[in-house]
Amino acid sequence: MTICATEDTMAPAGPLAGRLTIAADGSYAARLARHDDAAGSWFPERWTLSGPEPYAVPLQGTQPEEPDSALLPLTDGRVLILRRVADRFAASLLYPAGPGTGELLLGAVAAPRLTLLPPAPGGTLAYALAPEAEHTTLWLVHGGANGPEPVTRIPGRCTGGVWLDRSGRLLALDRELDGRTKTVLVDLERGGETGPLLQITGESNDRLLLADPDSGLLLVHSDAPGHGRLGWGVLGSSLPVRFPECLRPTNGRATPFAVQPGQMLAPESCAVAFRMAGPNGTWLGVWRPSGRQLWQYPAPEGWLAGTGLWTADGDLLLPYATQAEPCGVARLALGAERVAVESVERGRTEEPVRPGAAGRPMGPMGPVRQVAPTWTAGRARPVAPAGPVAPVAPPVEPSRPVEPAAPEEAVEPEGAVQPDEASPSGTGARDGAPNGAEIVPDAADADNRSTASAQPQAMDAEPAHLPGHPQTCRPVPLQEAPLAARQTRWSVISGPVRISGGGCAAG
């Protein structure tokens, strides 16, 4: 599935224009498209992705849309639009009605800012955040009995938004309070109760970027190692959060946008897609915790960068729009050892990008089907990326995947909540879990296996060209009780550590 954390502002500059949002079940998508007229006005466009091939339907009204209008597709085919009108935001549902567009007004929310959250599981509800100076209001924009209604008020300024389960009960938000940003858990079935979810150290800024409810894999961003780093953990695990060196590429900036679903109890096998951006353009990155390598691939022409979704079989679907094909989806078939793309629409097969060969730009691709594996398992080598297909000069130089310069750095969280074992407001610790657990060096750490349980842009990507890791210090265990000030030291390699209360950690 695809969940992209978005900046919680709807400024007049129009940061939402052209961005594609995919429904919770992947059946529909929506974006603001632009007319070819001289004014270049904007109109809503709905994409249907569940048929034999994708197609787009314009949902334009009697007047052009503002570029800061936000769209969210529902699984029933309707599209929610959020428009700024004076000092409030008006919410409506758009749907095809014969040759025109039908519109159902839901109501308005009086707020200086309002940001739609990623599509909720189930695809029938829509939530939004209204941050203010001292608190943030969570709104149910669609799905209530009488139009938009407030759900809860959360102290601090909240951004982001990641769903942690398939029922739409548990929502993770990044809350800025007292100068620090920590991820908190909101339980919607308990009236919006909140509690800590991710806290690596007392002084760090920790944000949750992506989560997979099936495997429990979490992608986080934290400055706990001394500067902003991308890391991964497992929801409910007692193992520390890890910050792989390969997720700090030197040739660009990595931003995660999609994680592979369906990998029950196997977070290390989940593939994560990254948008790679650098001075020479935009391309794709793919990483798995078990692989410890960031594979880099060329992006299809016209890719709506930062959008896409994984299938449970490990294929990456990438929406694109070109002048020749205004609505298309490219399928990148990623096996253990091959990248093959076959275009059904053109009736011909693109030459596979073979391991070790220099990349080349991918042309626009129509609806595609998976090609059978062509190489023996276990003998693949990293694939060199091709230059971005957009007209950018100079092209991206082929590069091999980033090899870790040092073992992964493990940071043990201080505070977390297991959604299935503790309520967000709970303060009890798990029996038998020491509060001052030591980090134990483990000679088998390279095995990188762990036991698992159970959507722009606020520091959500890995900066390039940063200094090495600072002097290490000892992490403090995670717990649900209030945190006490502790002196910490880092460990470059750590083994299993018992953490009170479980929560957001991984090995």
C-alpha cells in the first residue's frame, strides 16, 4: 500500500497540485490535473486502477479549482475535495454524473489550516488535522452523522499521519510539543485517547514515516544518532531501532513512499520503495531489511514521483502521465534477481535490465503483466540505475547499491505502546522486563532476523553527505511510564534487549 506523509499546510503556492493520492484498496486514485488552455487551469481527475487497464475521468465543475485544493479518493468511486473558502474549508464529494460532474456538499470546517490524512483503512472515512498554536484538532470530515465533526483535541502541533491496523482504529501522528517531536498513538475507538508510540531518547526528534499493518514494519526518521537518519523497527518488538548505513546514500536523497503488504510476521522480507532525488533528477530505490542494500532503478517516463503501491507478490505499480499517455501504470516486476517489464498495450517486451549492466531510460509503459523469472535464485548482483527519463541534463550516472560502510547502528527506544496489549493512556510496564536493560553485543547480529508482532515533508528523507556517526552512547529502554532523565551511550552493534512494555523497536 501507499502512505505518504504530507506537510500540514495548504499554502497558496499550491503544493498539492498534480500530486496523485491512491485509495486505501488501490482501486481508485485522484489528482489535480491541468487544462491545456492558455490559463492552465486546474480540475480534479479520478483514475480507475482496478480494471483491465487504467483510465481517467475528469471531475471538473463550473469553475477552475485552486491549486491548493486537496483530493482524497474513496473506494466507492467518489472523490472528496477540500477547498479553502475565506477563513474556512469546504468539503464536498465529487462523482461522475452522465456527461458532467455531481457534487454533494458535506459541510465546512472553520480553521486556519486543514490537512487531509492518508486514506483510512476501509476507504469510506476521511480524517483531517487542524493544527493551531497550542493544540491540534482531529476532524472526521466524511463518515459522520451530520457532516464534519471533531474527534479529539491533542495538545501540541501534529503532522504526518500513519495507520497502524486494517480496521482504522489506531492512528499515529507526529506531535511537536515543548520543542521536541515524538510520534503518538491515537485510539479512535476510545474517543481519541492518545499515548506515546515512538520515543528513542528523551532529547531526540522521532517521526514515523511508514507502517505496514501486516508485518509490523516501521520506517522512522530520527536525529537520535546525532543527525537526521532513516531507520526501521517492528511494532511490538523488543529489539532496538536500526539505522542502516545503506539508507544514507551519497548520490541523492531517499524518501520512502510505499511498503509491501501481505508479509505476515516477516518484516525483514518487506520491500520498501524510495523516491531518489539528486542534482541529476529522480529515480527509484528499493530496499529490504534483510538485504541491507539499496537497489536503484530508472523511473518510467512521466512518473508521478513519490506515488505507487506494492502488490503482495512484490510487484511495484508506478502511476505515470505523459503527453501521449495521460493515464498509465507501469509494473516493475522485482524478483530476487530480475527486473522485467512487458508492455501489453504495445504487444512487445522491453529488454530486461540485467544485473550488473548499465541502466538505460525506460520509455512510457502501459498496463503490464508480470514476466516469469529468468535468472537462478541467489546469483543476482545489484542493478545499476539509469538516468532519469525526464529531460534533465546531465543524466544520472550509473551507480551500484550503497554498501554499508559499517554495521547497522542500533538505537533502543525509550517509550512505545503495543496497540494490542496496552491502551494509549496506559502506564503499566510488562512484567519481568527490566527498566535498565543493558545492550548485549551479539556475534550473530549479521543474521538480521527478528521476531515480529502484530503518508509532505517534515524531515522524511535521508540527507546526503553527512558526517560520520558521533561518539556512541548507551540507549535507555522503552517504557510506558513517564520518562526519567538518564545518561546514555550508543552501541554500534547490539543484540536483543528486553524493553518494558514492548513497542516500536527492531533488530
